[in-house]
Amino acid sequence: MTFVLKSAASALAISCGVAVMSAAPAHAYTLMDMLRGDRQRSQSTIFMDQMPPGRVGQRGGIGGSLGGLDPEAPLPKVSGPRYYTYKTETLQFVDTGKFADPVVTGAVADVSGSGDASAEPAVQRRFLAQAKVRANVDVAKALEAYYGDSRNPLVWVDGNQINDRAKSAMLVLADAGFVGLDPADYVVQTPDIDPANPDPAFRDRALTQFELELSAKVLAFVQDTVRGRIDPNKISGYHDFQRKVVNLAPVLKLARMSPDVGAYIASRSPDSPQFLALKAELAKLRAADGGNEERIVVSLDKLLRPGESSPEIANIVKAIGKHGSETLRTDHAATIAAYAGSSDYSPDIVSLVEDFQKERGLKADGVIGQATVRAMTGGDTNASKIDKLVVAMEQARWLPEDLGSRYVMINQPAYMVYYHNDGKEQLSMRVVVGGKNNQTYFFDDEIETVEFNPFWGVPQSIIINEMLPKLRSDPNYLDQLGYEVEVNGHAVASSSVDWYGSTDNVSVRQPPSSDNALGELKILFPNSHAIYMHDTPSKSFFKRDMRALSHGCVRLADPRAMAAAVLGTTVDDVAKQIASGQNHAVRVPQKIPVYVSYFTAWPNKDGVVEYFDDVYGRDAYVDKAFDATTKARGAQI
């Protein structure tokens, strides 16, 4: 085996989003995406630590005992991660006790009613210690550090009134919706001070409460706009991110010293080309005022093929005229202008549909099904597009702000992968991602290796759920298929294994061949989920519009082109590597960031935002997390 199979893969116990229930040799861990041709299956499974006692874990082996397994008992199952009820971060009261300076407090006590303006800041600091504000731990620490230092003046209050700096900051917070945040999370009430009230203590209590509340909201805004409002890892087990750490320590000092505090706070929002494209699209749709726009409806209850007729042809032409690109409309201007309402699906309209399908990444065959209808009718209302944009802007914050000049982006809802080099998209292709029961994770990593003529290590889930029944009927089953079987690391015949015993010390792998489930190559970015990109012998899947069909790994329509891109070589060189027929791995010259992402709204290479179906229903979980967060933050006292 190669160095990749021995080192990077040795720590993995999960492959392509499917958990295994026990340890096996290292080579079994990185080759576990079960490609089953065109068959559709659904597995119900549980993790090892969720299994009933006595089912798995006692070792069998060649001619071994039953190992605690009842031959008549239902086979154990293996499941993937689950979605959670979102738990918001804990809010704590800011420790204001350390804000009071006994010396200063005593000194100003006698002059608090004297009208001496120079005493006002000290008096306010005394009342600052009585303010009550709740915040998350990071914001609380930043507040305690700033106001606990008596040398730091108040930021938002001058004398007996709020200052222009505060007004500028509040305007930015009120406009948080423009950067995909919720203004309700950052509301601060202006102190209601009656100028006729002679009690300076009442005034100062209100001002210092306002001071601390606004500082807390500004810090929360800065933190949110950099790392996102919610913790993605609390949404589901399919989300895997190292949450960003935002340095809040200098924010209040910089806000106080900035000549334009509003511009400073606003500058903390991401400014990557992708985020700016989402932001501009959000502003455009909100200016269009929601879902009152005319929506073209195309009603088809079956596929519409070239040469057929349908009363919906008029709406089809109208919809493409509205939602097709400017280039498409120009190229087919004569067809669109000459259309007189006929119900015939004529060759000129077929050509129009085919070009529309091509620019939307659909199969350009002129056959109109639901995917084409959805694309040509805009798919979403303005309101649903806005929701997708807000979710996408949140998710963009989970990734590095700068994706890099060279990277690979897999967008699961688009069923596409994109290779960028020198800041430009140089390659894109269709992919197959995990099905709803075997979802692909959302995370980022680095591409390290391309492995040619790979082995496919069969996961315990498939050995138990699918192979075991056949092996109990015919112990020669795997021998006949040419699979390699090992028990405790020793090669044995399939027929010599007691398949009524435990399989936890049994590993099965498929050698490189034209029938190998991983095809000619795989592209590795070692991760705890054992997700990778690879070839497949099941090429027919790429012709489908809905391509959530794998067990979690990402199948490539043109794996040789992607391998050549990440290796910095040619497709001919990749072909030579494959032609050797030998299993071997080649490291990429430089590690390449890979973003295994999930965006239902994302800009294409021209900066135009495209919208996709929420194949796993994840956006709804993000929305629920938004709602829970806003509700928790609203309970201040």
C-alpha cells in the first residue's frame, strides 16, 4: 500500500459519510464509498456506541464462535449524523462590579450636585457599575476589560448626552439587514431623559446603561459579521467547522478614536467578491419589495419532448425571455420575437430551450421536465431568494473570508465542483454527492494527494447490512467477486470466515480494476469524515439533474481533468499514471484548499447569483437557529 493509505487514512473510522462500527486495517478506511450502479437503497443504521450490548464487539475470526451474535436476530445497522435542536450560546451578566473606582467615587460624591461639568464623567463611571447587561462570554470579557480600566473614557456619552459617535453606530446597527444580519439583534433604546428633571443621578444611570448596552451590541455585531450569528456545529453532525475567534479587545478603543465610527464598524463585514455579490443581490431584491412581482407559471404534468405540443409553450417562451441571460435573449431574439402563440414545440423553440438548459447546467436535450421548469420560471419568489441569500451570507462567514487564489469549491446543491487558479475559475464539472440518507458534510480542508488505481475498502456498514446475508447463504460470495478478505490483518478466503460471528476484525476490499467502485482515481483531502473526490464506473448518474445519489463522497464527471488541475500537470500525464495499472499515490505540489460547501445561493464566475434547491433541507435548520438566537438575545434582563 502507498504512504497515503498507511498514514493519513489510518486514523479514520468513517468513510463517505457512513460510520463503521469497529476498527479495521488502515487500508480499509479511505476507500469506503459504495457505488451500487443505478440501484437505489436506503439504510437504517446506528453508531457503535448506540448499539445494544452483546451485538458486536466480541471477536470471531476463522471458524470462530458466534461471538455473541444470535443468527436469527436482526442485523445491526449504521447511521450517519443527525440534526439538532439548536441551542443558543449562553448569555451572562457583565461583571460591572469591577467598573467602580472607590477613590474616584468618593471624590466625586460631594460634587455630584454642584453642576461642575468636569465631574460628570466620573459620576457616570460610578453609575456604570450599576448597569445591567447580558452578553456572551467573549463580549462580556471585552466589556469588562475596557470599562474596568478607569483610564478609558466612555465611548458613546459626552457630558450629559449621547454623542454623534453613538448615533452613527446605531445607524449601522439598524442597517444590519443589508449585510445579512438581523437588526433586531442589535437594538438599543435611546435613554429617555427629561431635560427638566433636576436629578443628575437619574440622568447618569440612564446614560451609563445606554453606554454599556450600545457597546455590547457593537461588539456583538462585529463578532457576528466576522464569524456568523450561529455556531454551525450546533446545527447538525454534518457541519464541521473550527469557529473563528474574533479579537474584540481593540474594538471599543478604535471606535472611540475613529473619525467615522460608522464606517469603521461597517468595515468589519466581509468584502470578498462572493460576499459582495450576495450583498448586492440582497439589496436588489429587497428594493424590488418582496414577492409581489409577476411570476410566470408553467404547468406540466409530464415530460415535454421535442416535436410534441402543449398549451404551455407560450409560457415557456415568455419565461425564458424573462429569466434567460442577455446573451441567450440576443442569440434567439428572432425566435422570441416571431413566436405567435402556437402550441407546437417546434425546432426553433427546442433550440431556445436547449441553450437555456446549457447555461443553467442542465442536460441540454430539449426535454422539459420539472428541473427545467423550475429554472425557467425563476424557481423562487423574491422572498424565498432573500431567505437563501441571508443563509448564504451567514454560511460564507464560516469559511475563510479570502478563499485563496487557488482552490476547489464543491457546491452540493448545485451538484458542481469548480477549480480556481490565479483568482479565476478554470475548470468546472458535474458531481454526484451524497443522497439524503448519506449526506455529504459541510466543511473545508486541503487537497494533499491523488491516488491512482485505488483499492476500495468496504465499510463495516456494507459488510453487515448488505454482504452478510449473502455470505451466510454462500461463504464463497466475495471470493467469486474477486474481493480480498483479511481477518486480523491476515489474508484469508471468504469461505473460511465464520460469517455468523462478529465481523469487527474482518476487512474486505476490492482491488483496482475496471469495475472498482472508485474507478481510476481518487483525490484525497484527509478528514475525519473520510470524504474525498473520485471517479466512478456509474457514468449515467451525471446525466441526471438531481445528483444526490452517492454514499457521501463526491464523484467527478471528469476526474482526469480535476486530477491534472490539482497536480499541475496534463491530462495525458494522468492517463499514463492510470495506464500503469498499479495502485500508487502522488502528492500535489502544494496543498490546495477545498471547500465542501452547501450554498443554495452563490455567485457564478461572472458574479451572477444563482439559486439551487435545498436538497438536504439544511436552510430550514439555519433559519430555526436564527430565530432561536434572536429570541435569546432579546431576553436581556
